[in-house]
Amino acid sequence: MRIRVTFSKTGALRYIGHLDLHKMWERTTRRANLALMYSQGFHPQPKIQLASALPLGFSSRCELVDLWVDEAVDLESLPPRLQKAVPPGLGILNVAHIDEKSPPMQTQLLSAEYQVTFFDQIDLVELDEHISACLAAASLPRERRGKPYELRPLIETLRLDEADAEGHPRLWMQLTAREGATGRPEEVLDALQVPYDGARVERCGLVFKEN
């Protein structure tokens, strides 16, 4: 049985990396007494698939993990069962049964949506001008890990968003999330000449190919 779990990642878990998160889900299945399936061969690996790596320091309300379990599971009772087994900062939002033959999520992911909340004072008129300039630019050359790349094709949507309940200004962006073409919010903020300190970046949605 293949189960897809939607979960949030906040608090101290924002600083848990992709590999550690994978191990955390393996421990969670044991604590929840789920019969997790393993691959065949000399070095069996747990059958766990995360949709997309989330950069360190970012929170999320839309993370996805697929778990293969060797038992029939009552989905209605599973969320509280998992919630008791996960560490603080991880919230179980939804569980669903997925066809075991469905392709890996990583191969179907197209883009990711992010919301940036600014807690420090920011000039919104100037920020809006920088947004327009970025969107109008034919090229936004950048460098990542010492290698040059082009940022502009990775930006699908970029706009000011409604302020939050406390009046903090917010920015919305949708960036490509395909293998070899993944946009990073902190790179976009740097291109907008916006300091990363004093801002909270949250992943809000994942966009997949339509089946």
C-alpha cells in the first residue's frame, strides 16, 4: 500500500536537511508501528519518497512524502497515529492512498509556490519597481556554487501579495522545480535587492503535471 502524506514543516524543523528528514520519516513509521517496505538487494533501503528538497531555514505547509507499507492501513485513523510519532514542528495535514504504479513525485513536479513575509521595514514602491524590472529582464545571470546560471527562466510568477493579519507586507513567487531547473527564493530576493534577514519564506504549494 502506497500512502501519500501532506505535512507542514515549521519551528526548529526548518533547519532539518533533506537526508535527515528522510531518516526522520523512517523513525516515524517505526514509532507509529507501520510495516514500512524495503527495497531488495544487499543494502535494502526504506521505500520512502519525498517530493522535493526544501532549502534550510524555510518553513512549509505543503510538503509531501510517499510511504510504502506492507499492510492495509485505515486512513481515517492514520493522521493522529502519525502525529503522535513525529517530532515538534511537523504537522500531519492529510493522508491519501496512491496507486503503487504512479510515477515518482519528483518526475511529475513542475514548480513550487512561496510566500515571503517581511518583518523589517521595506519600501514597497521600490520593491514593486524591482519586481517589474526582473520580470521585464531578458536575462538575470546568477552564480550558484561557483557555476553561472540563468535565473530569469526559473521565475514563473512574481508579485506583491496582500499583507498578513499584522500588516506585514508579503511577496508571492512561483518558481520552477524541475530536475536541473529549480528556482530558489533567496536568489530571487537577492535579485530584487531585498535583504534575506528579517523575512520569512514559506513554501505554500507544489504544482504537478496533470495526469
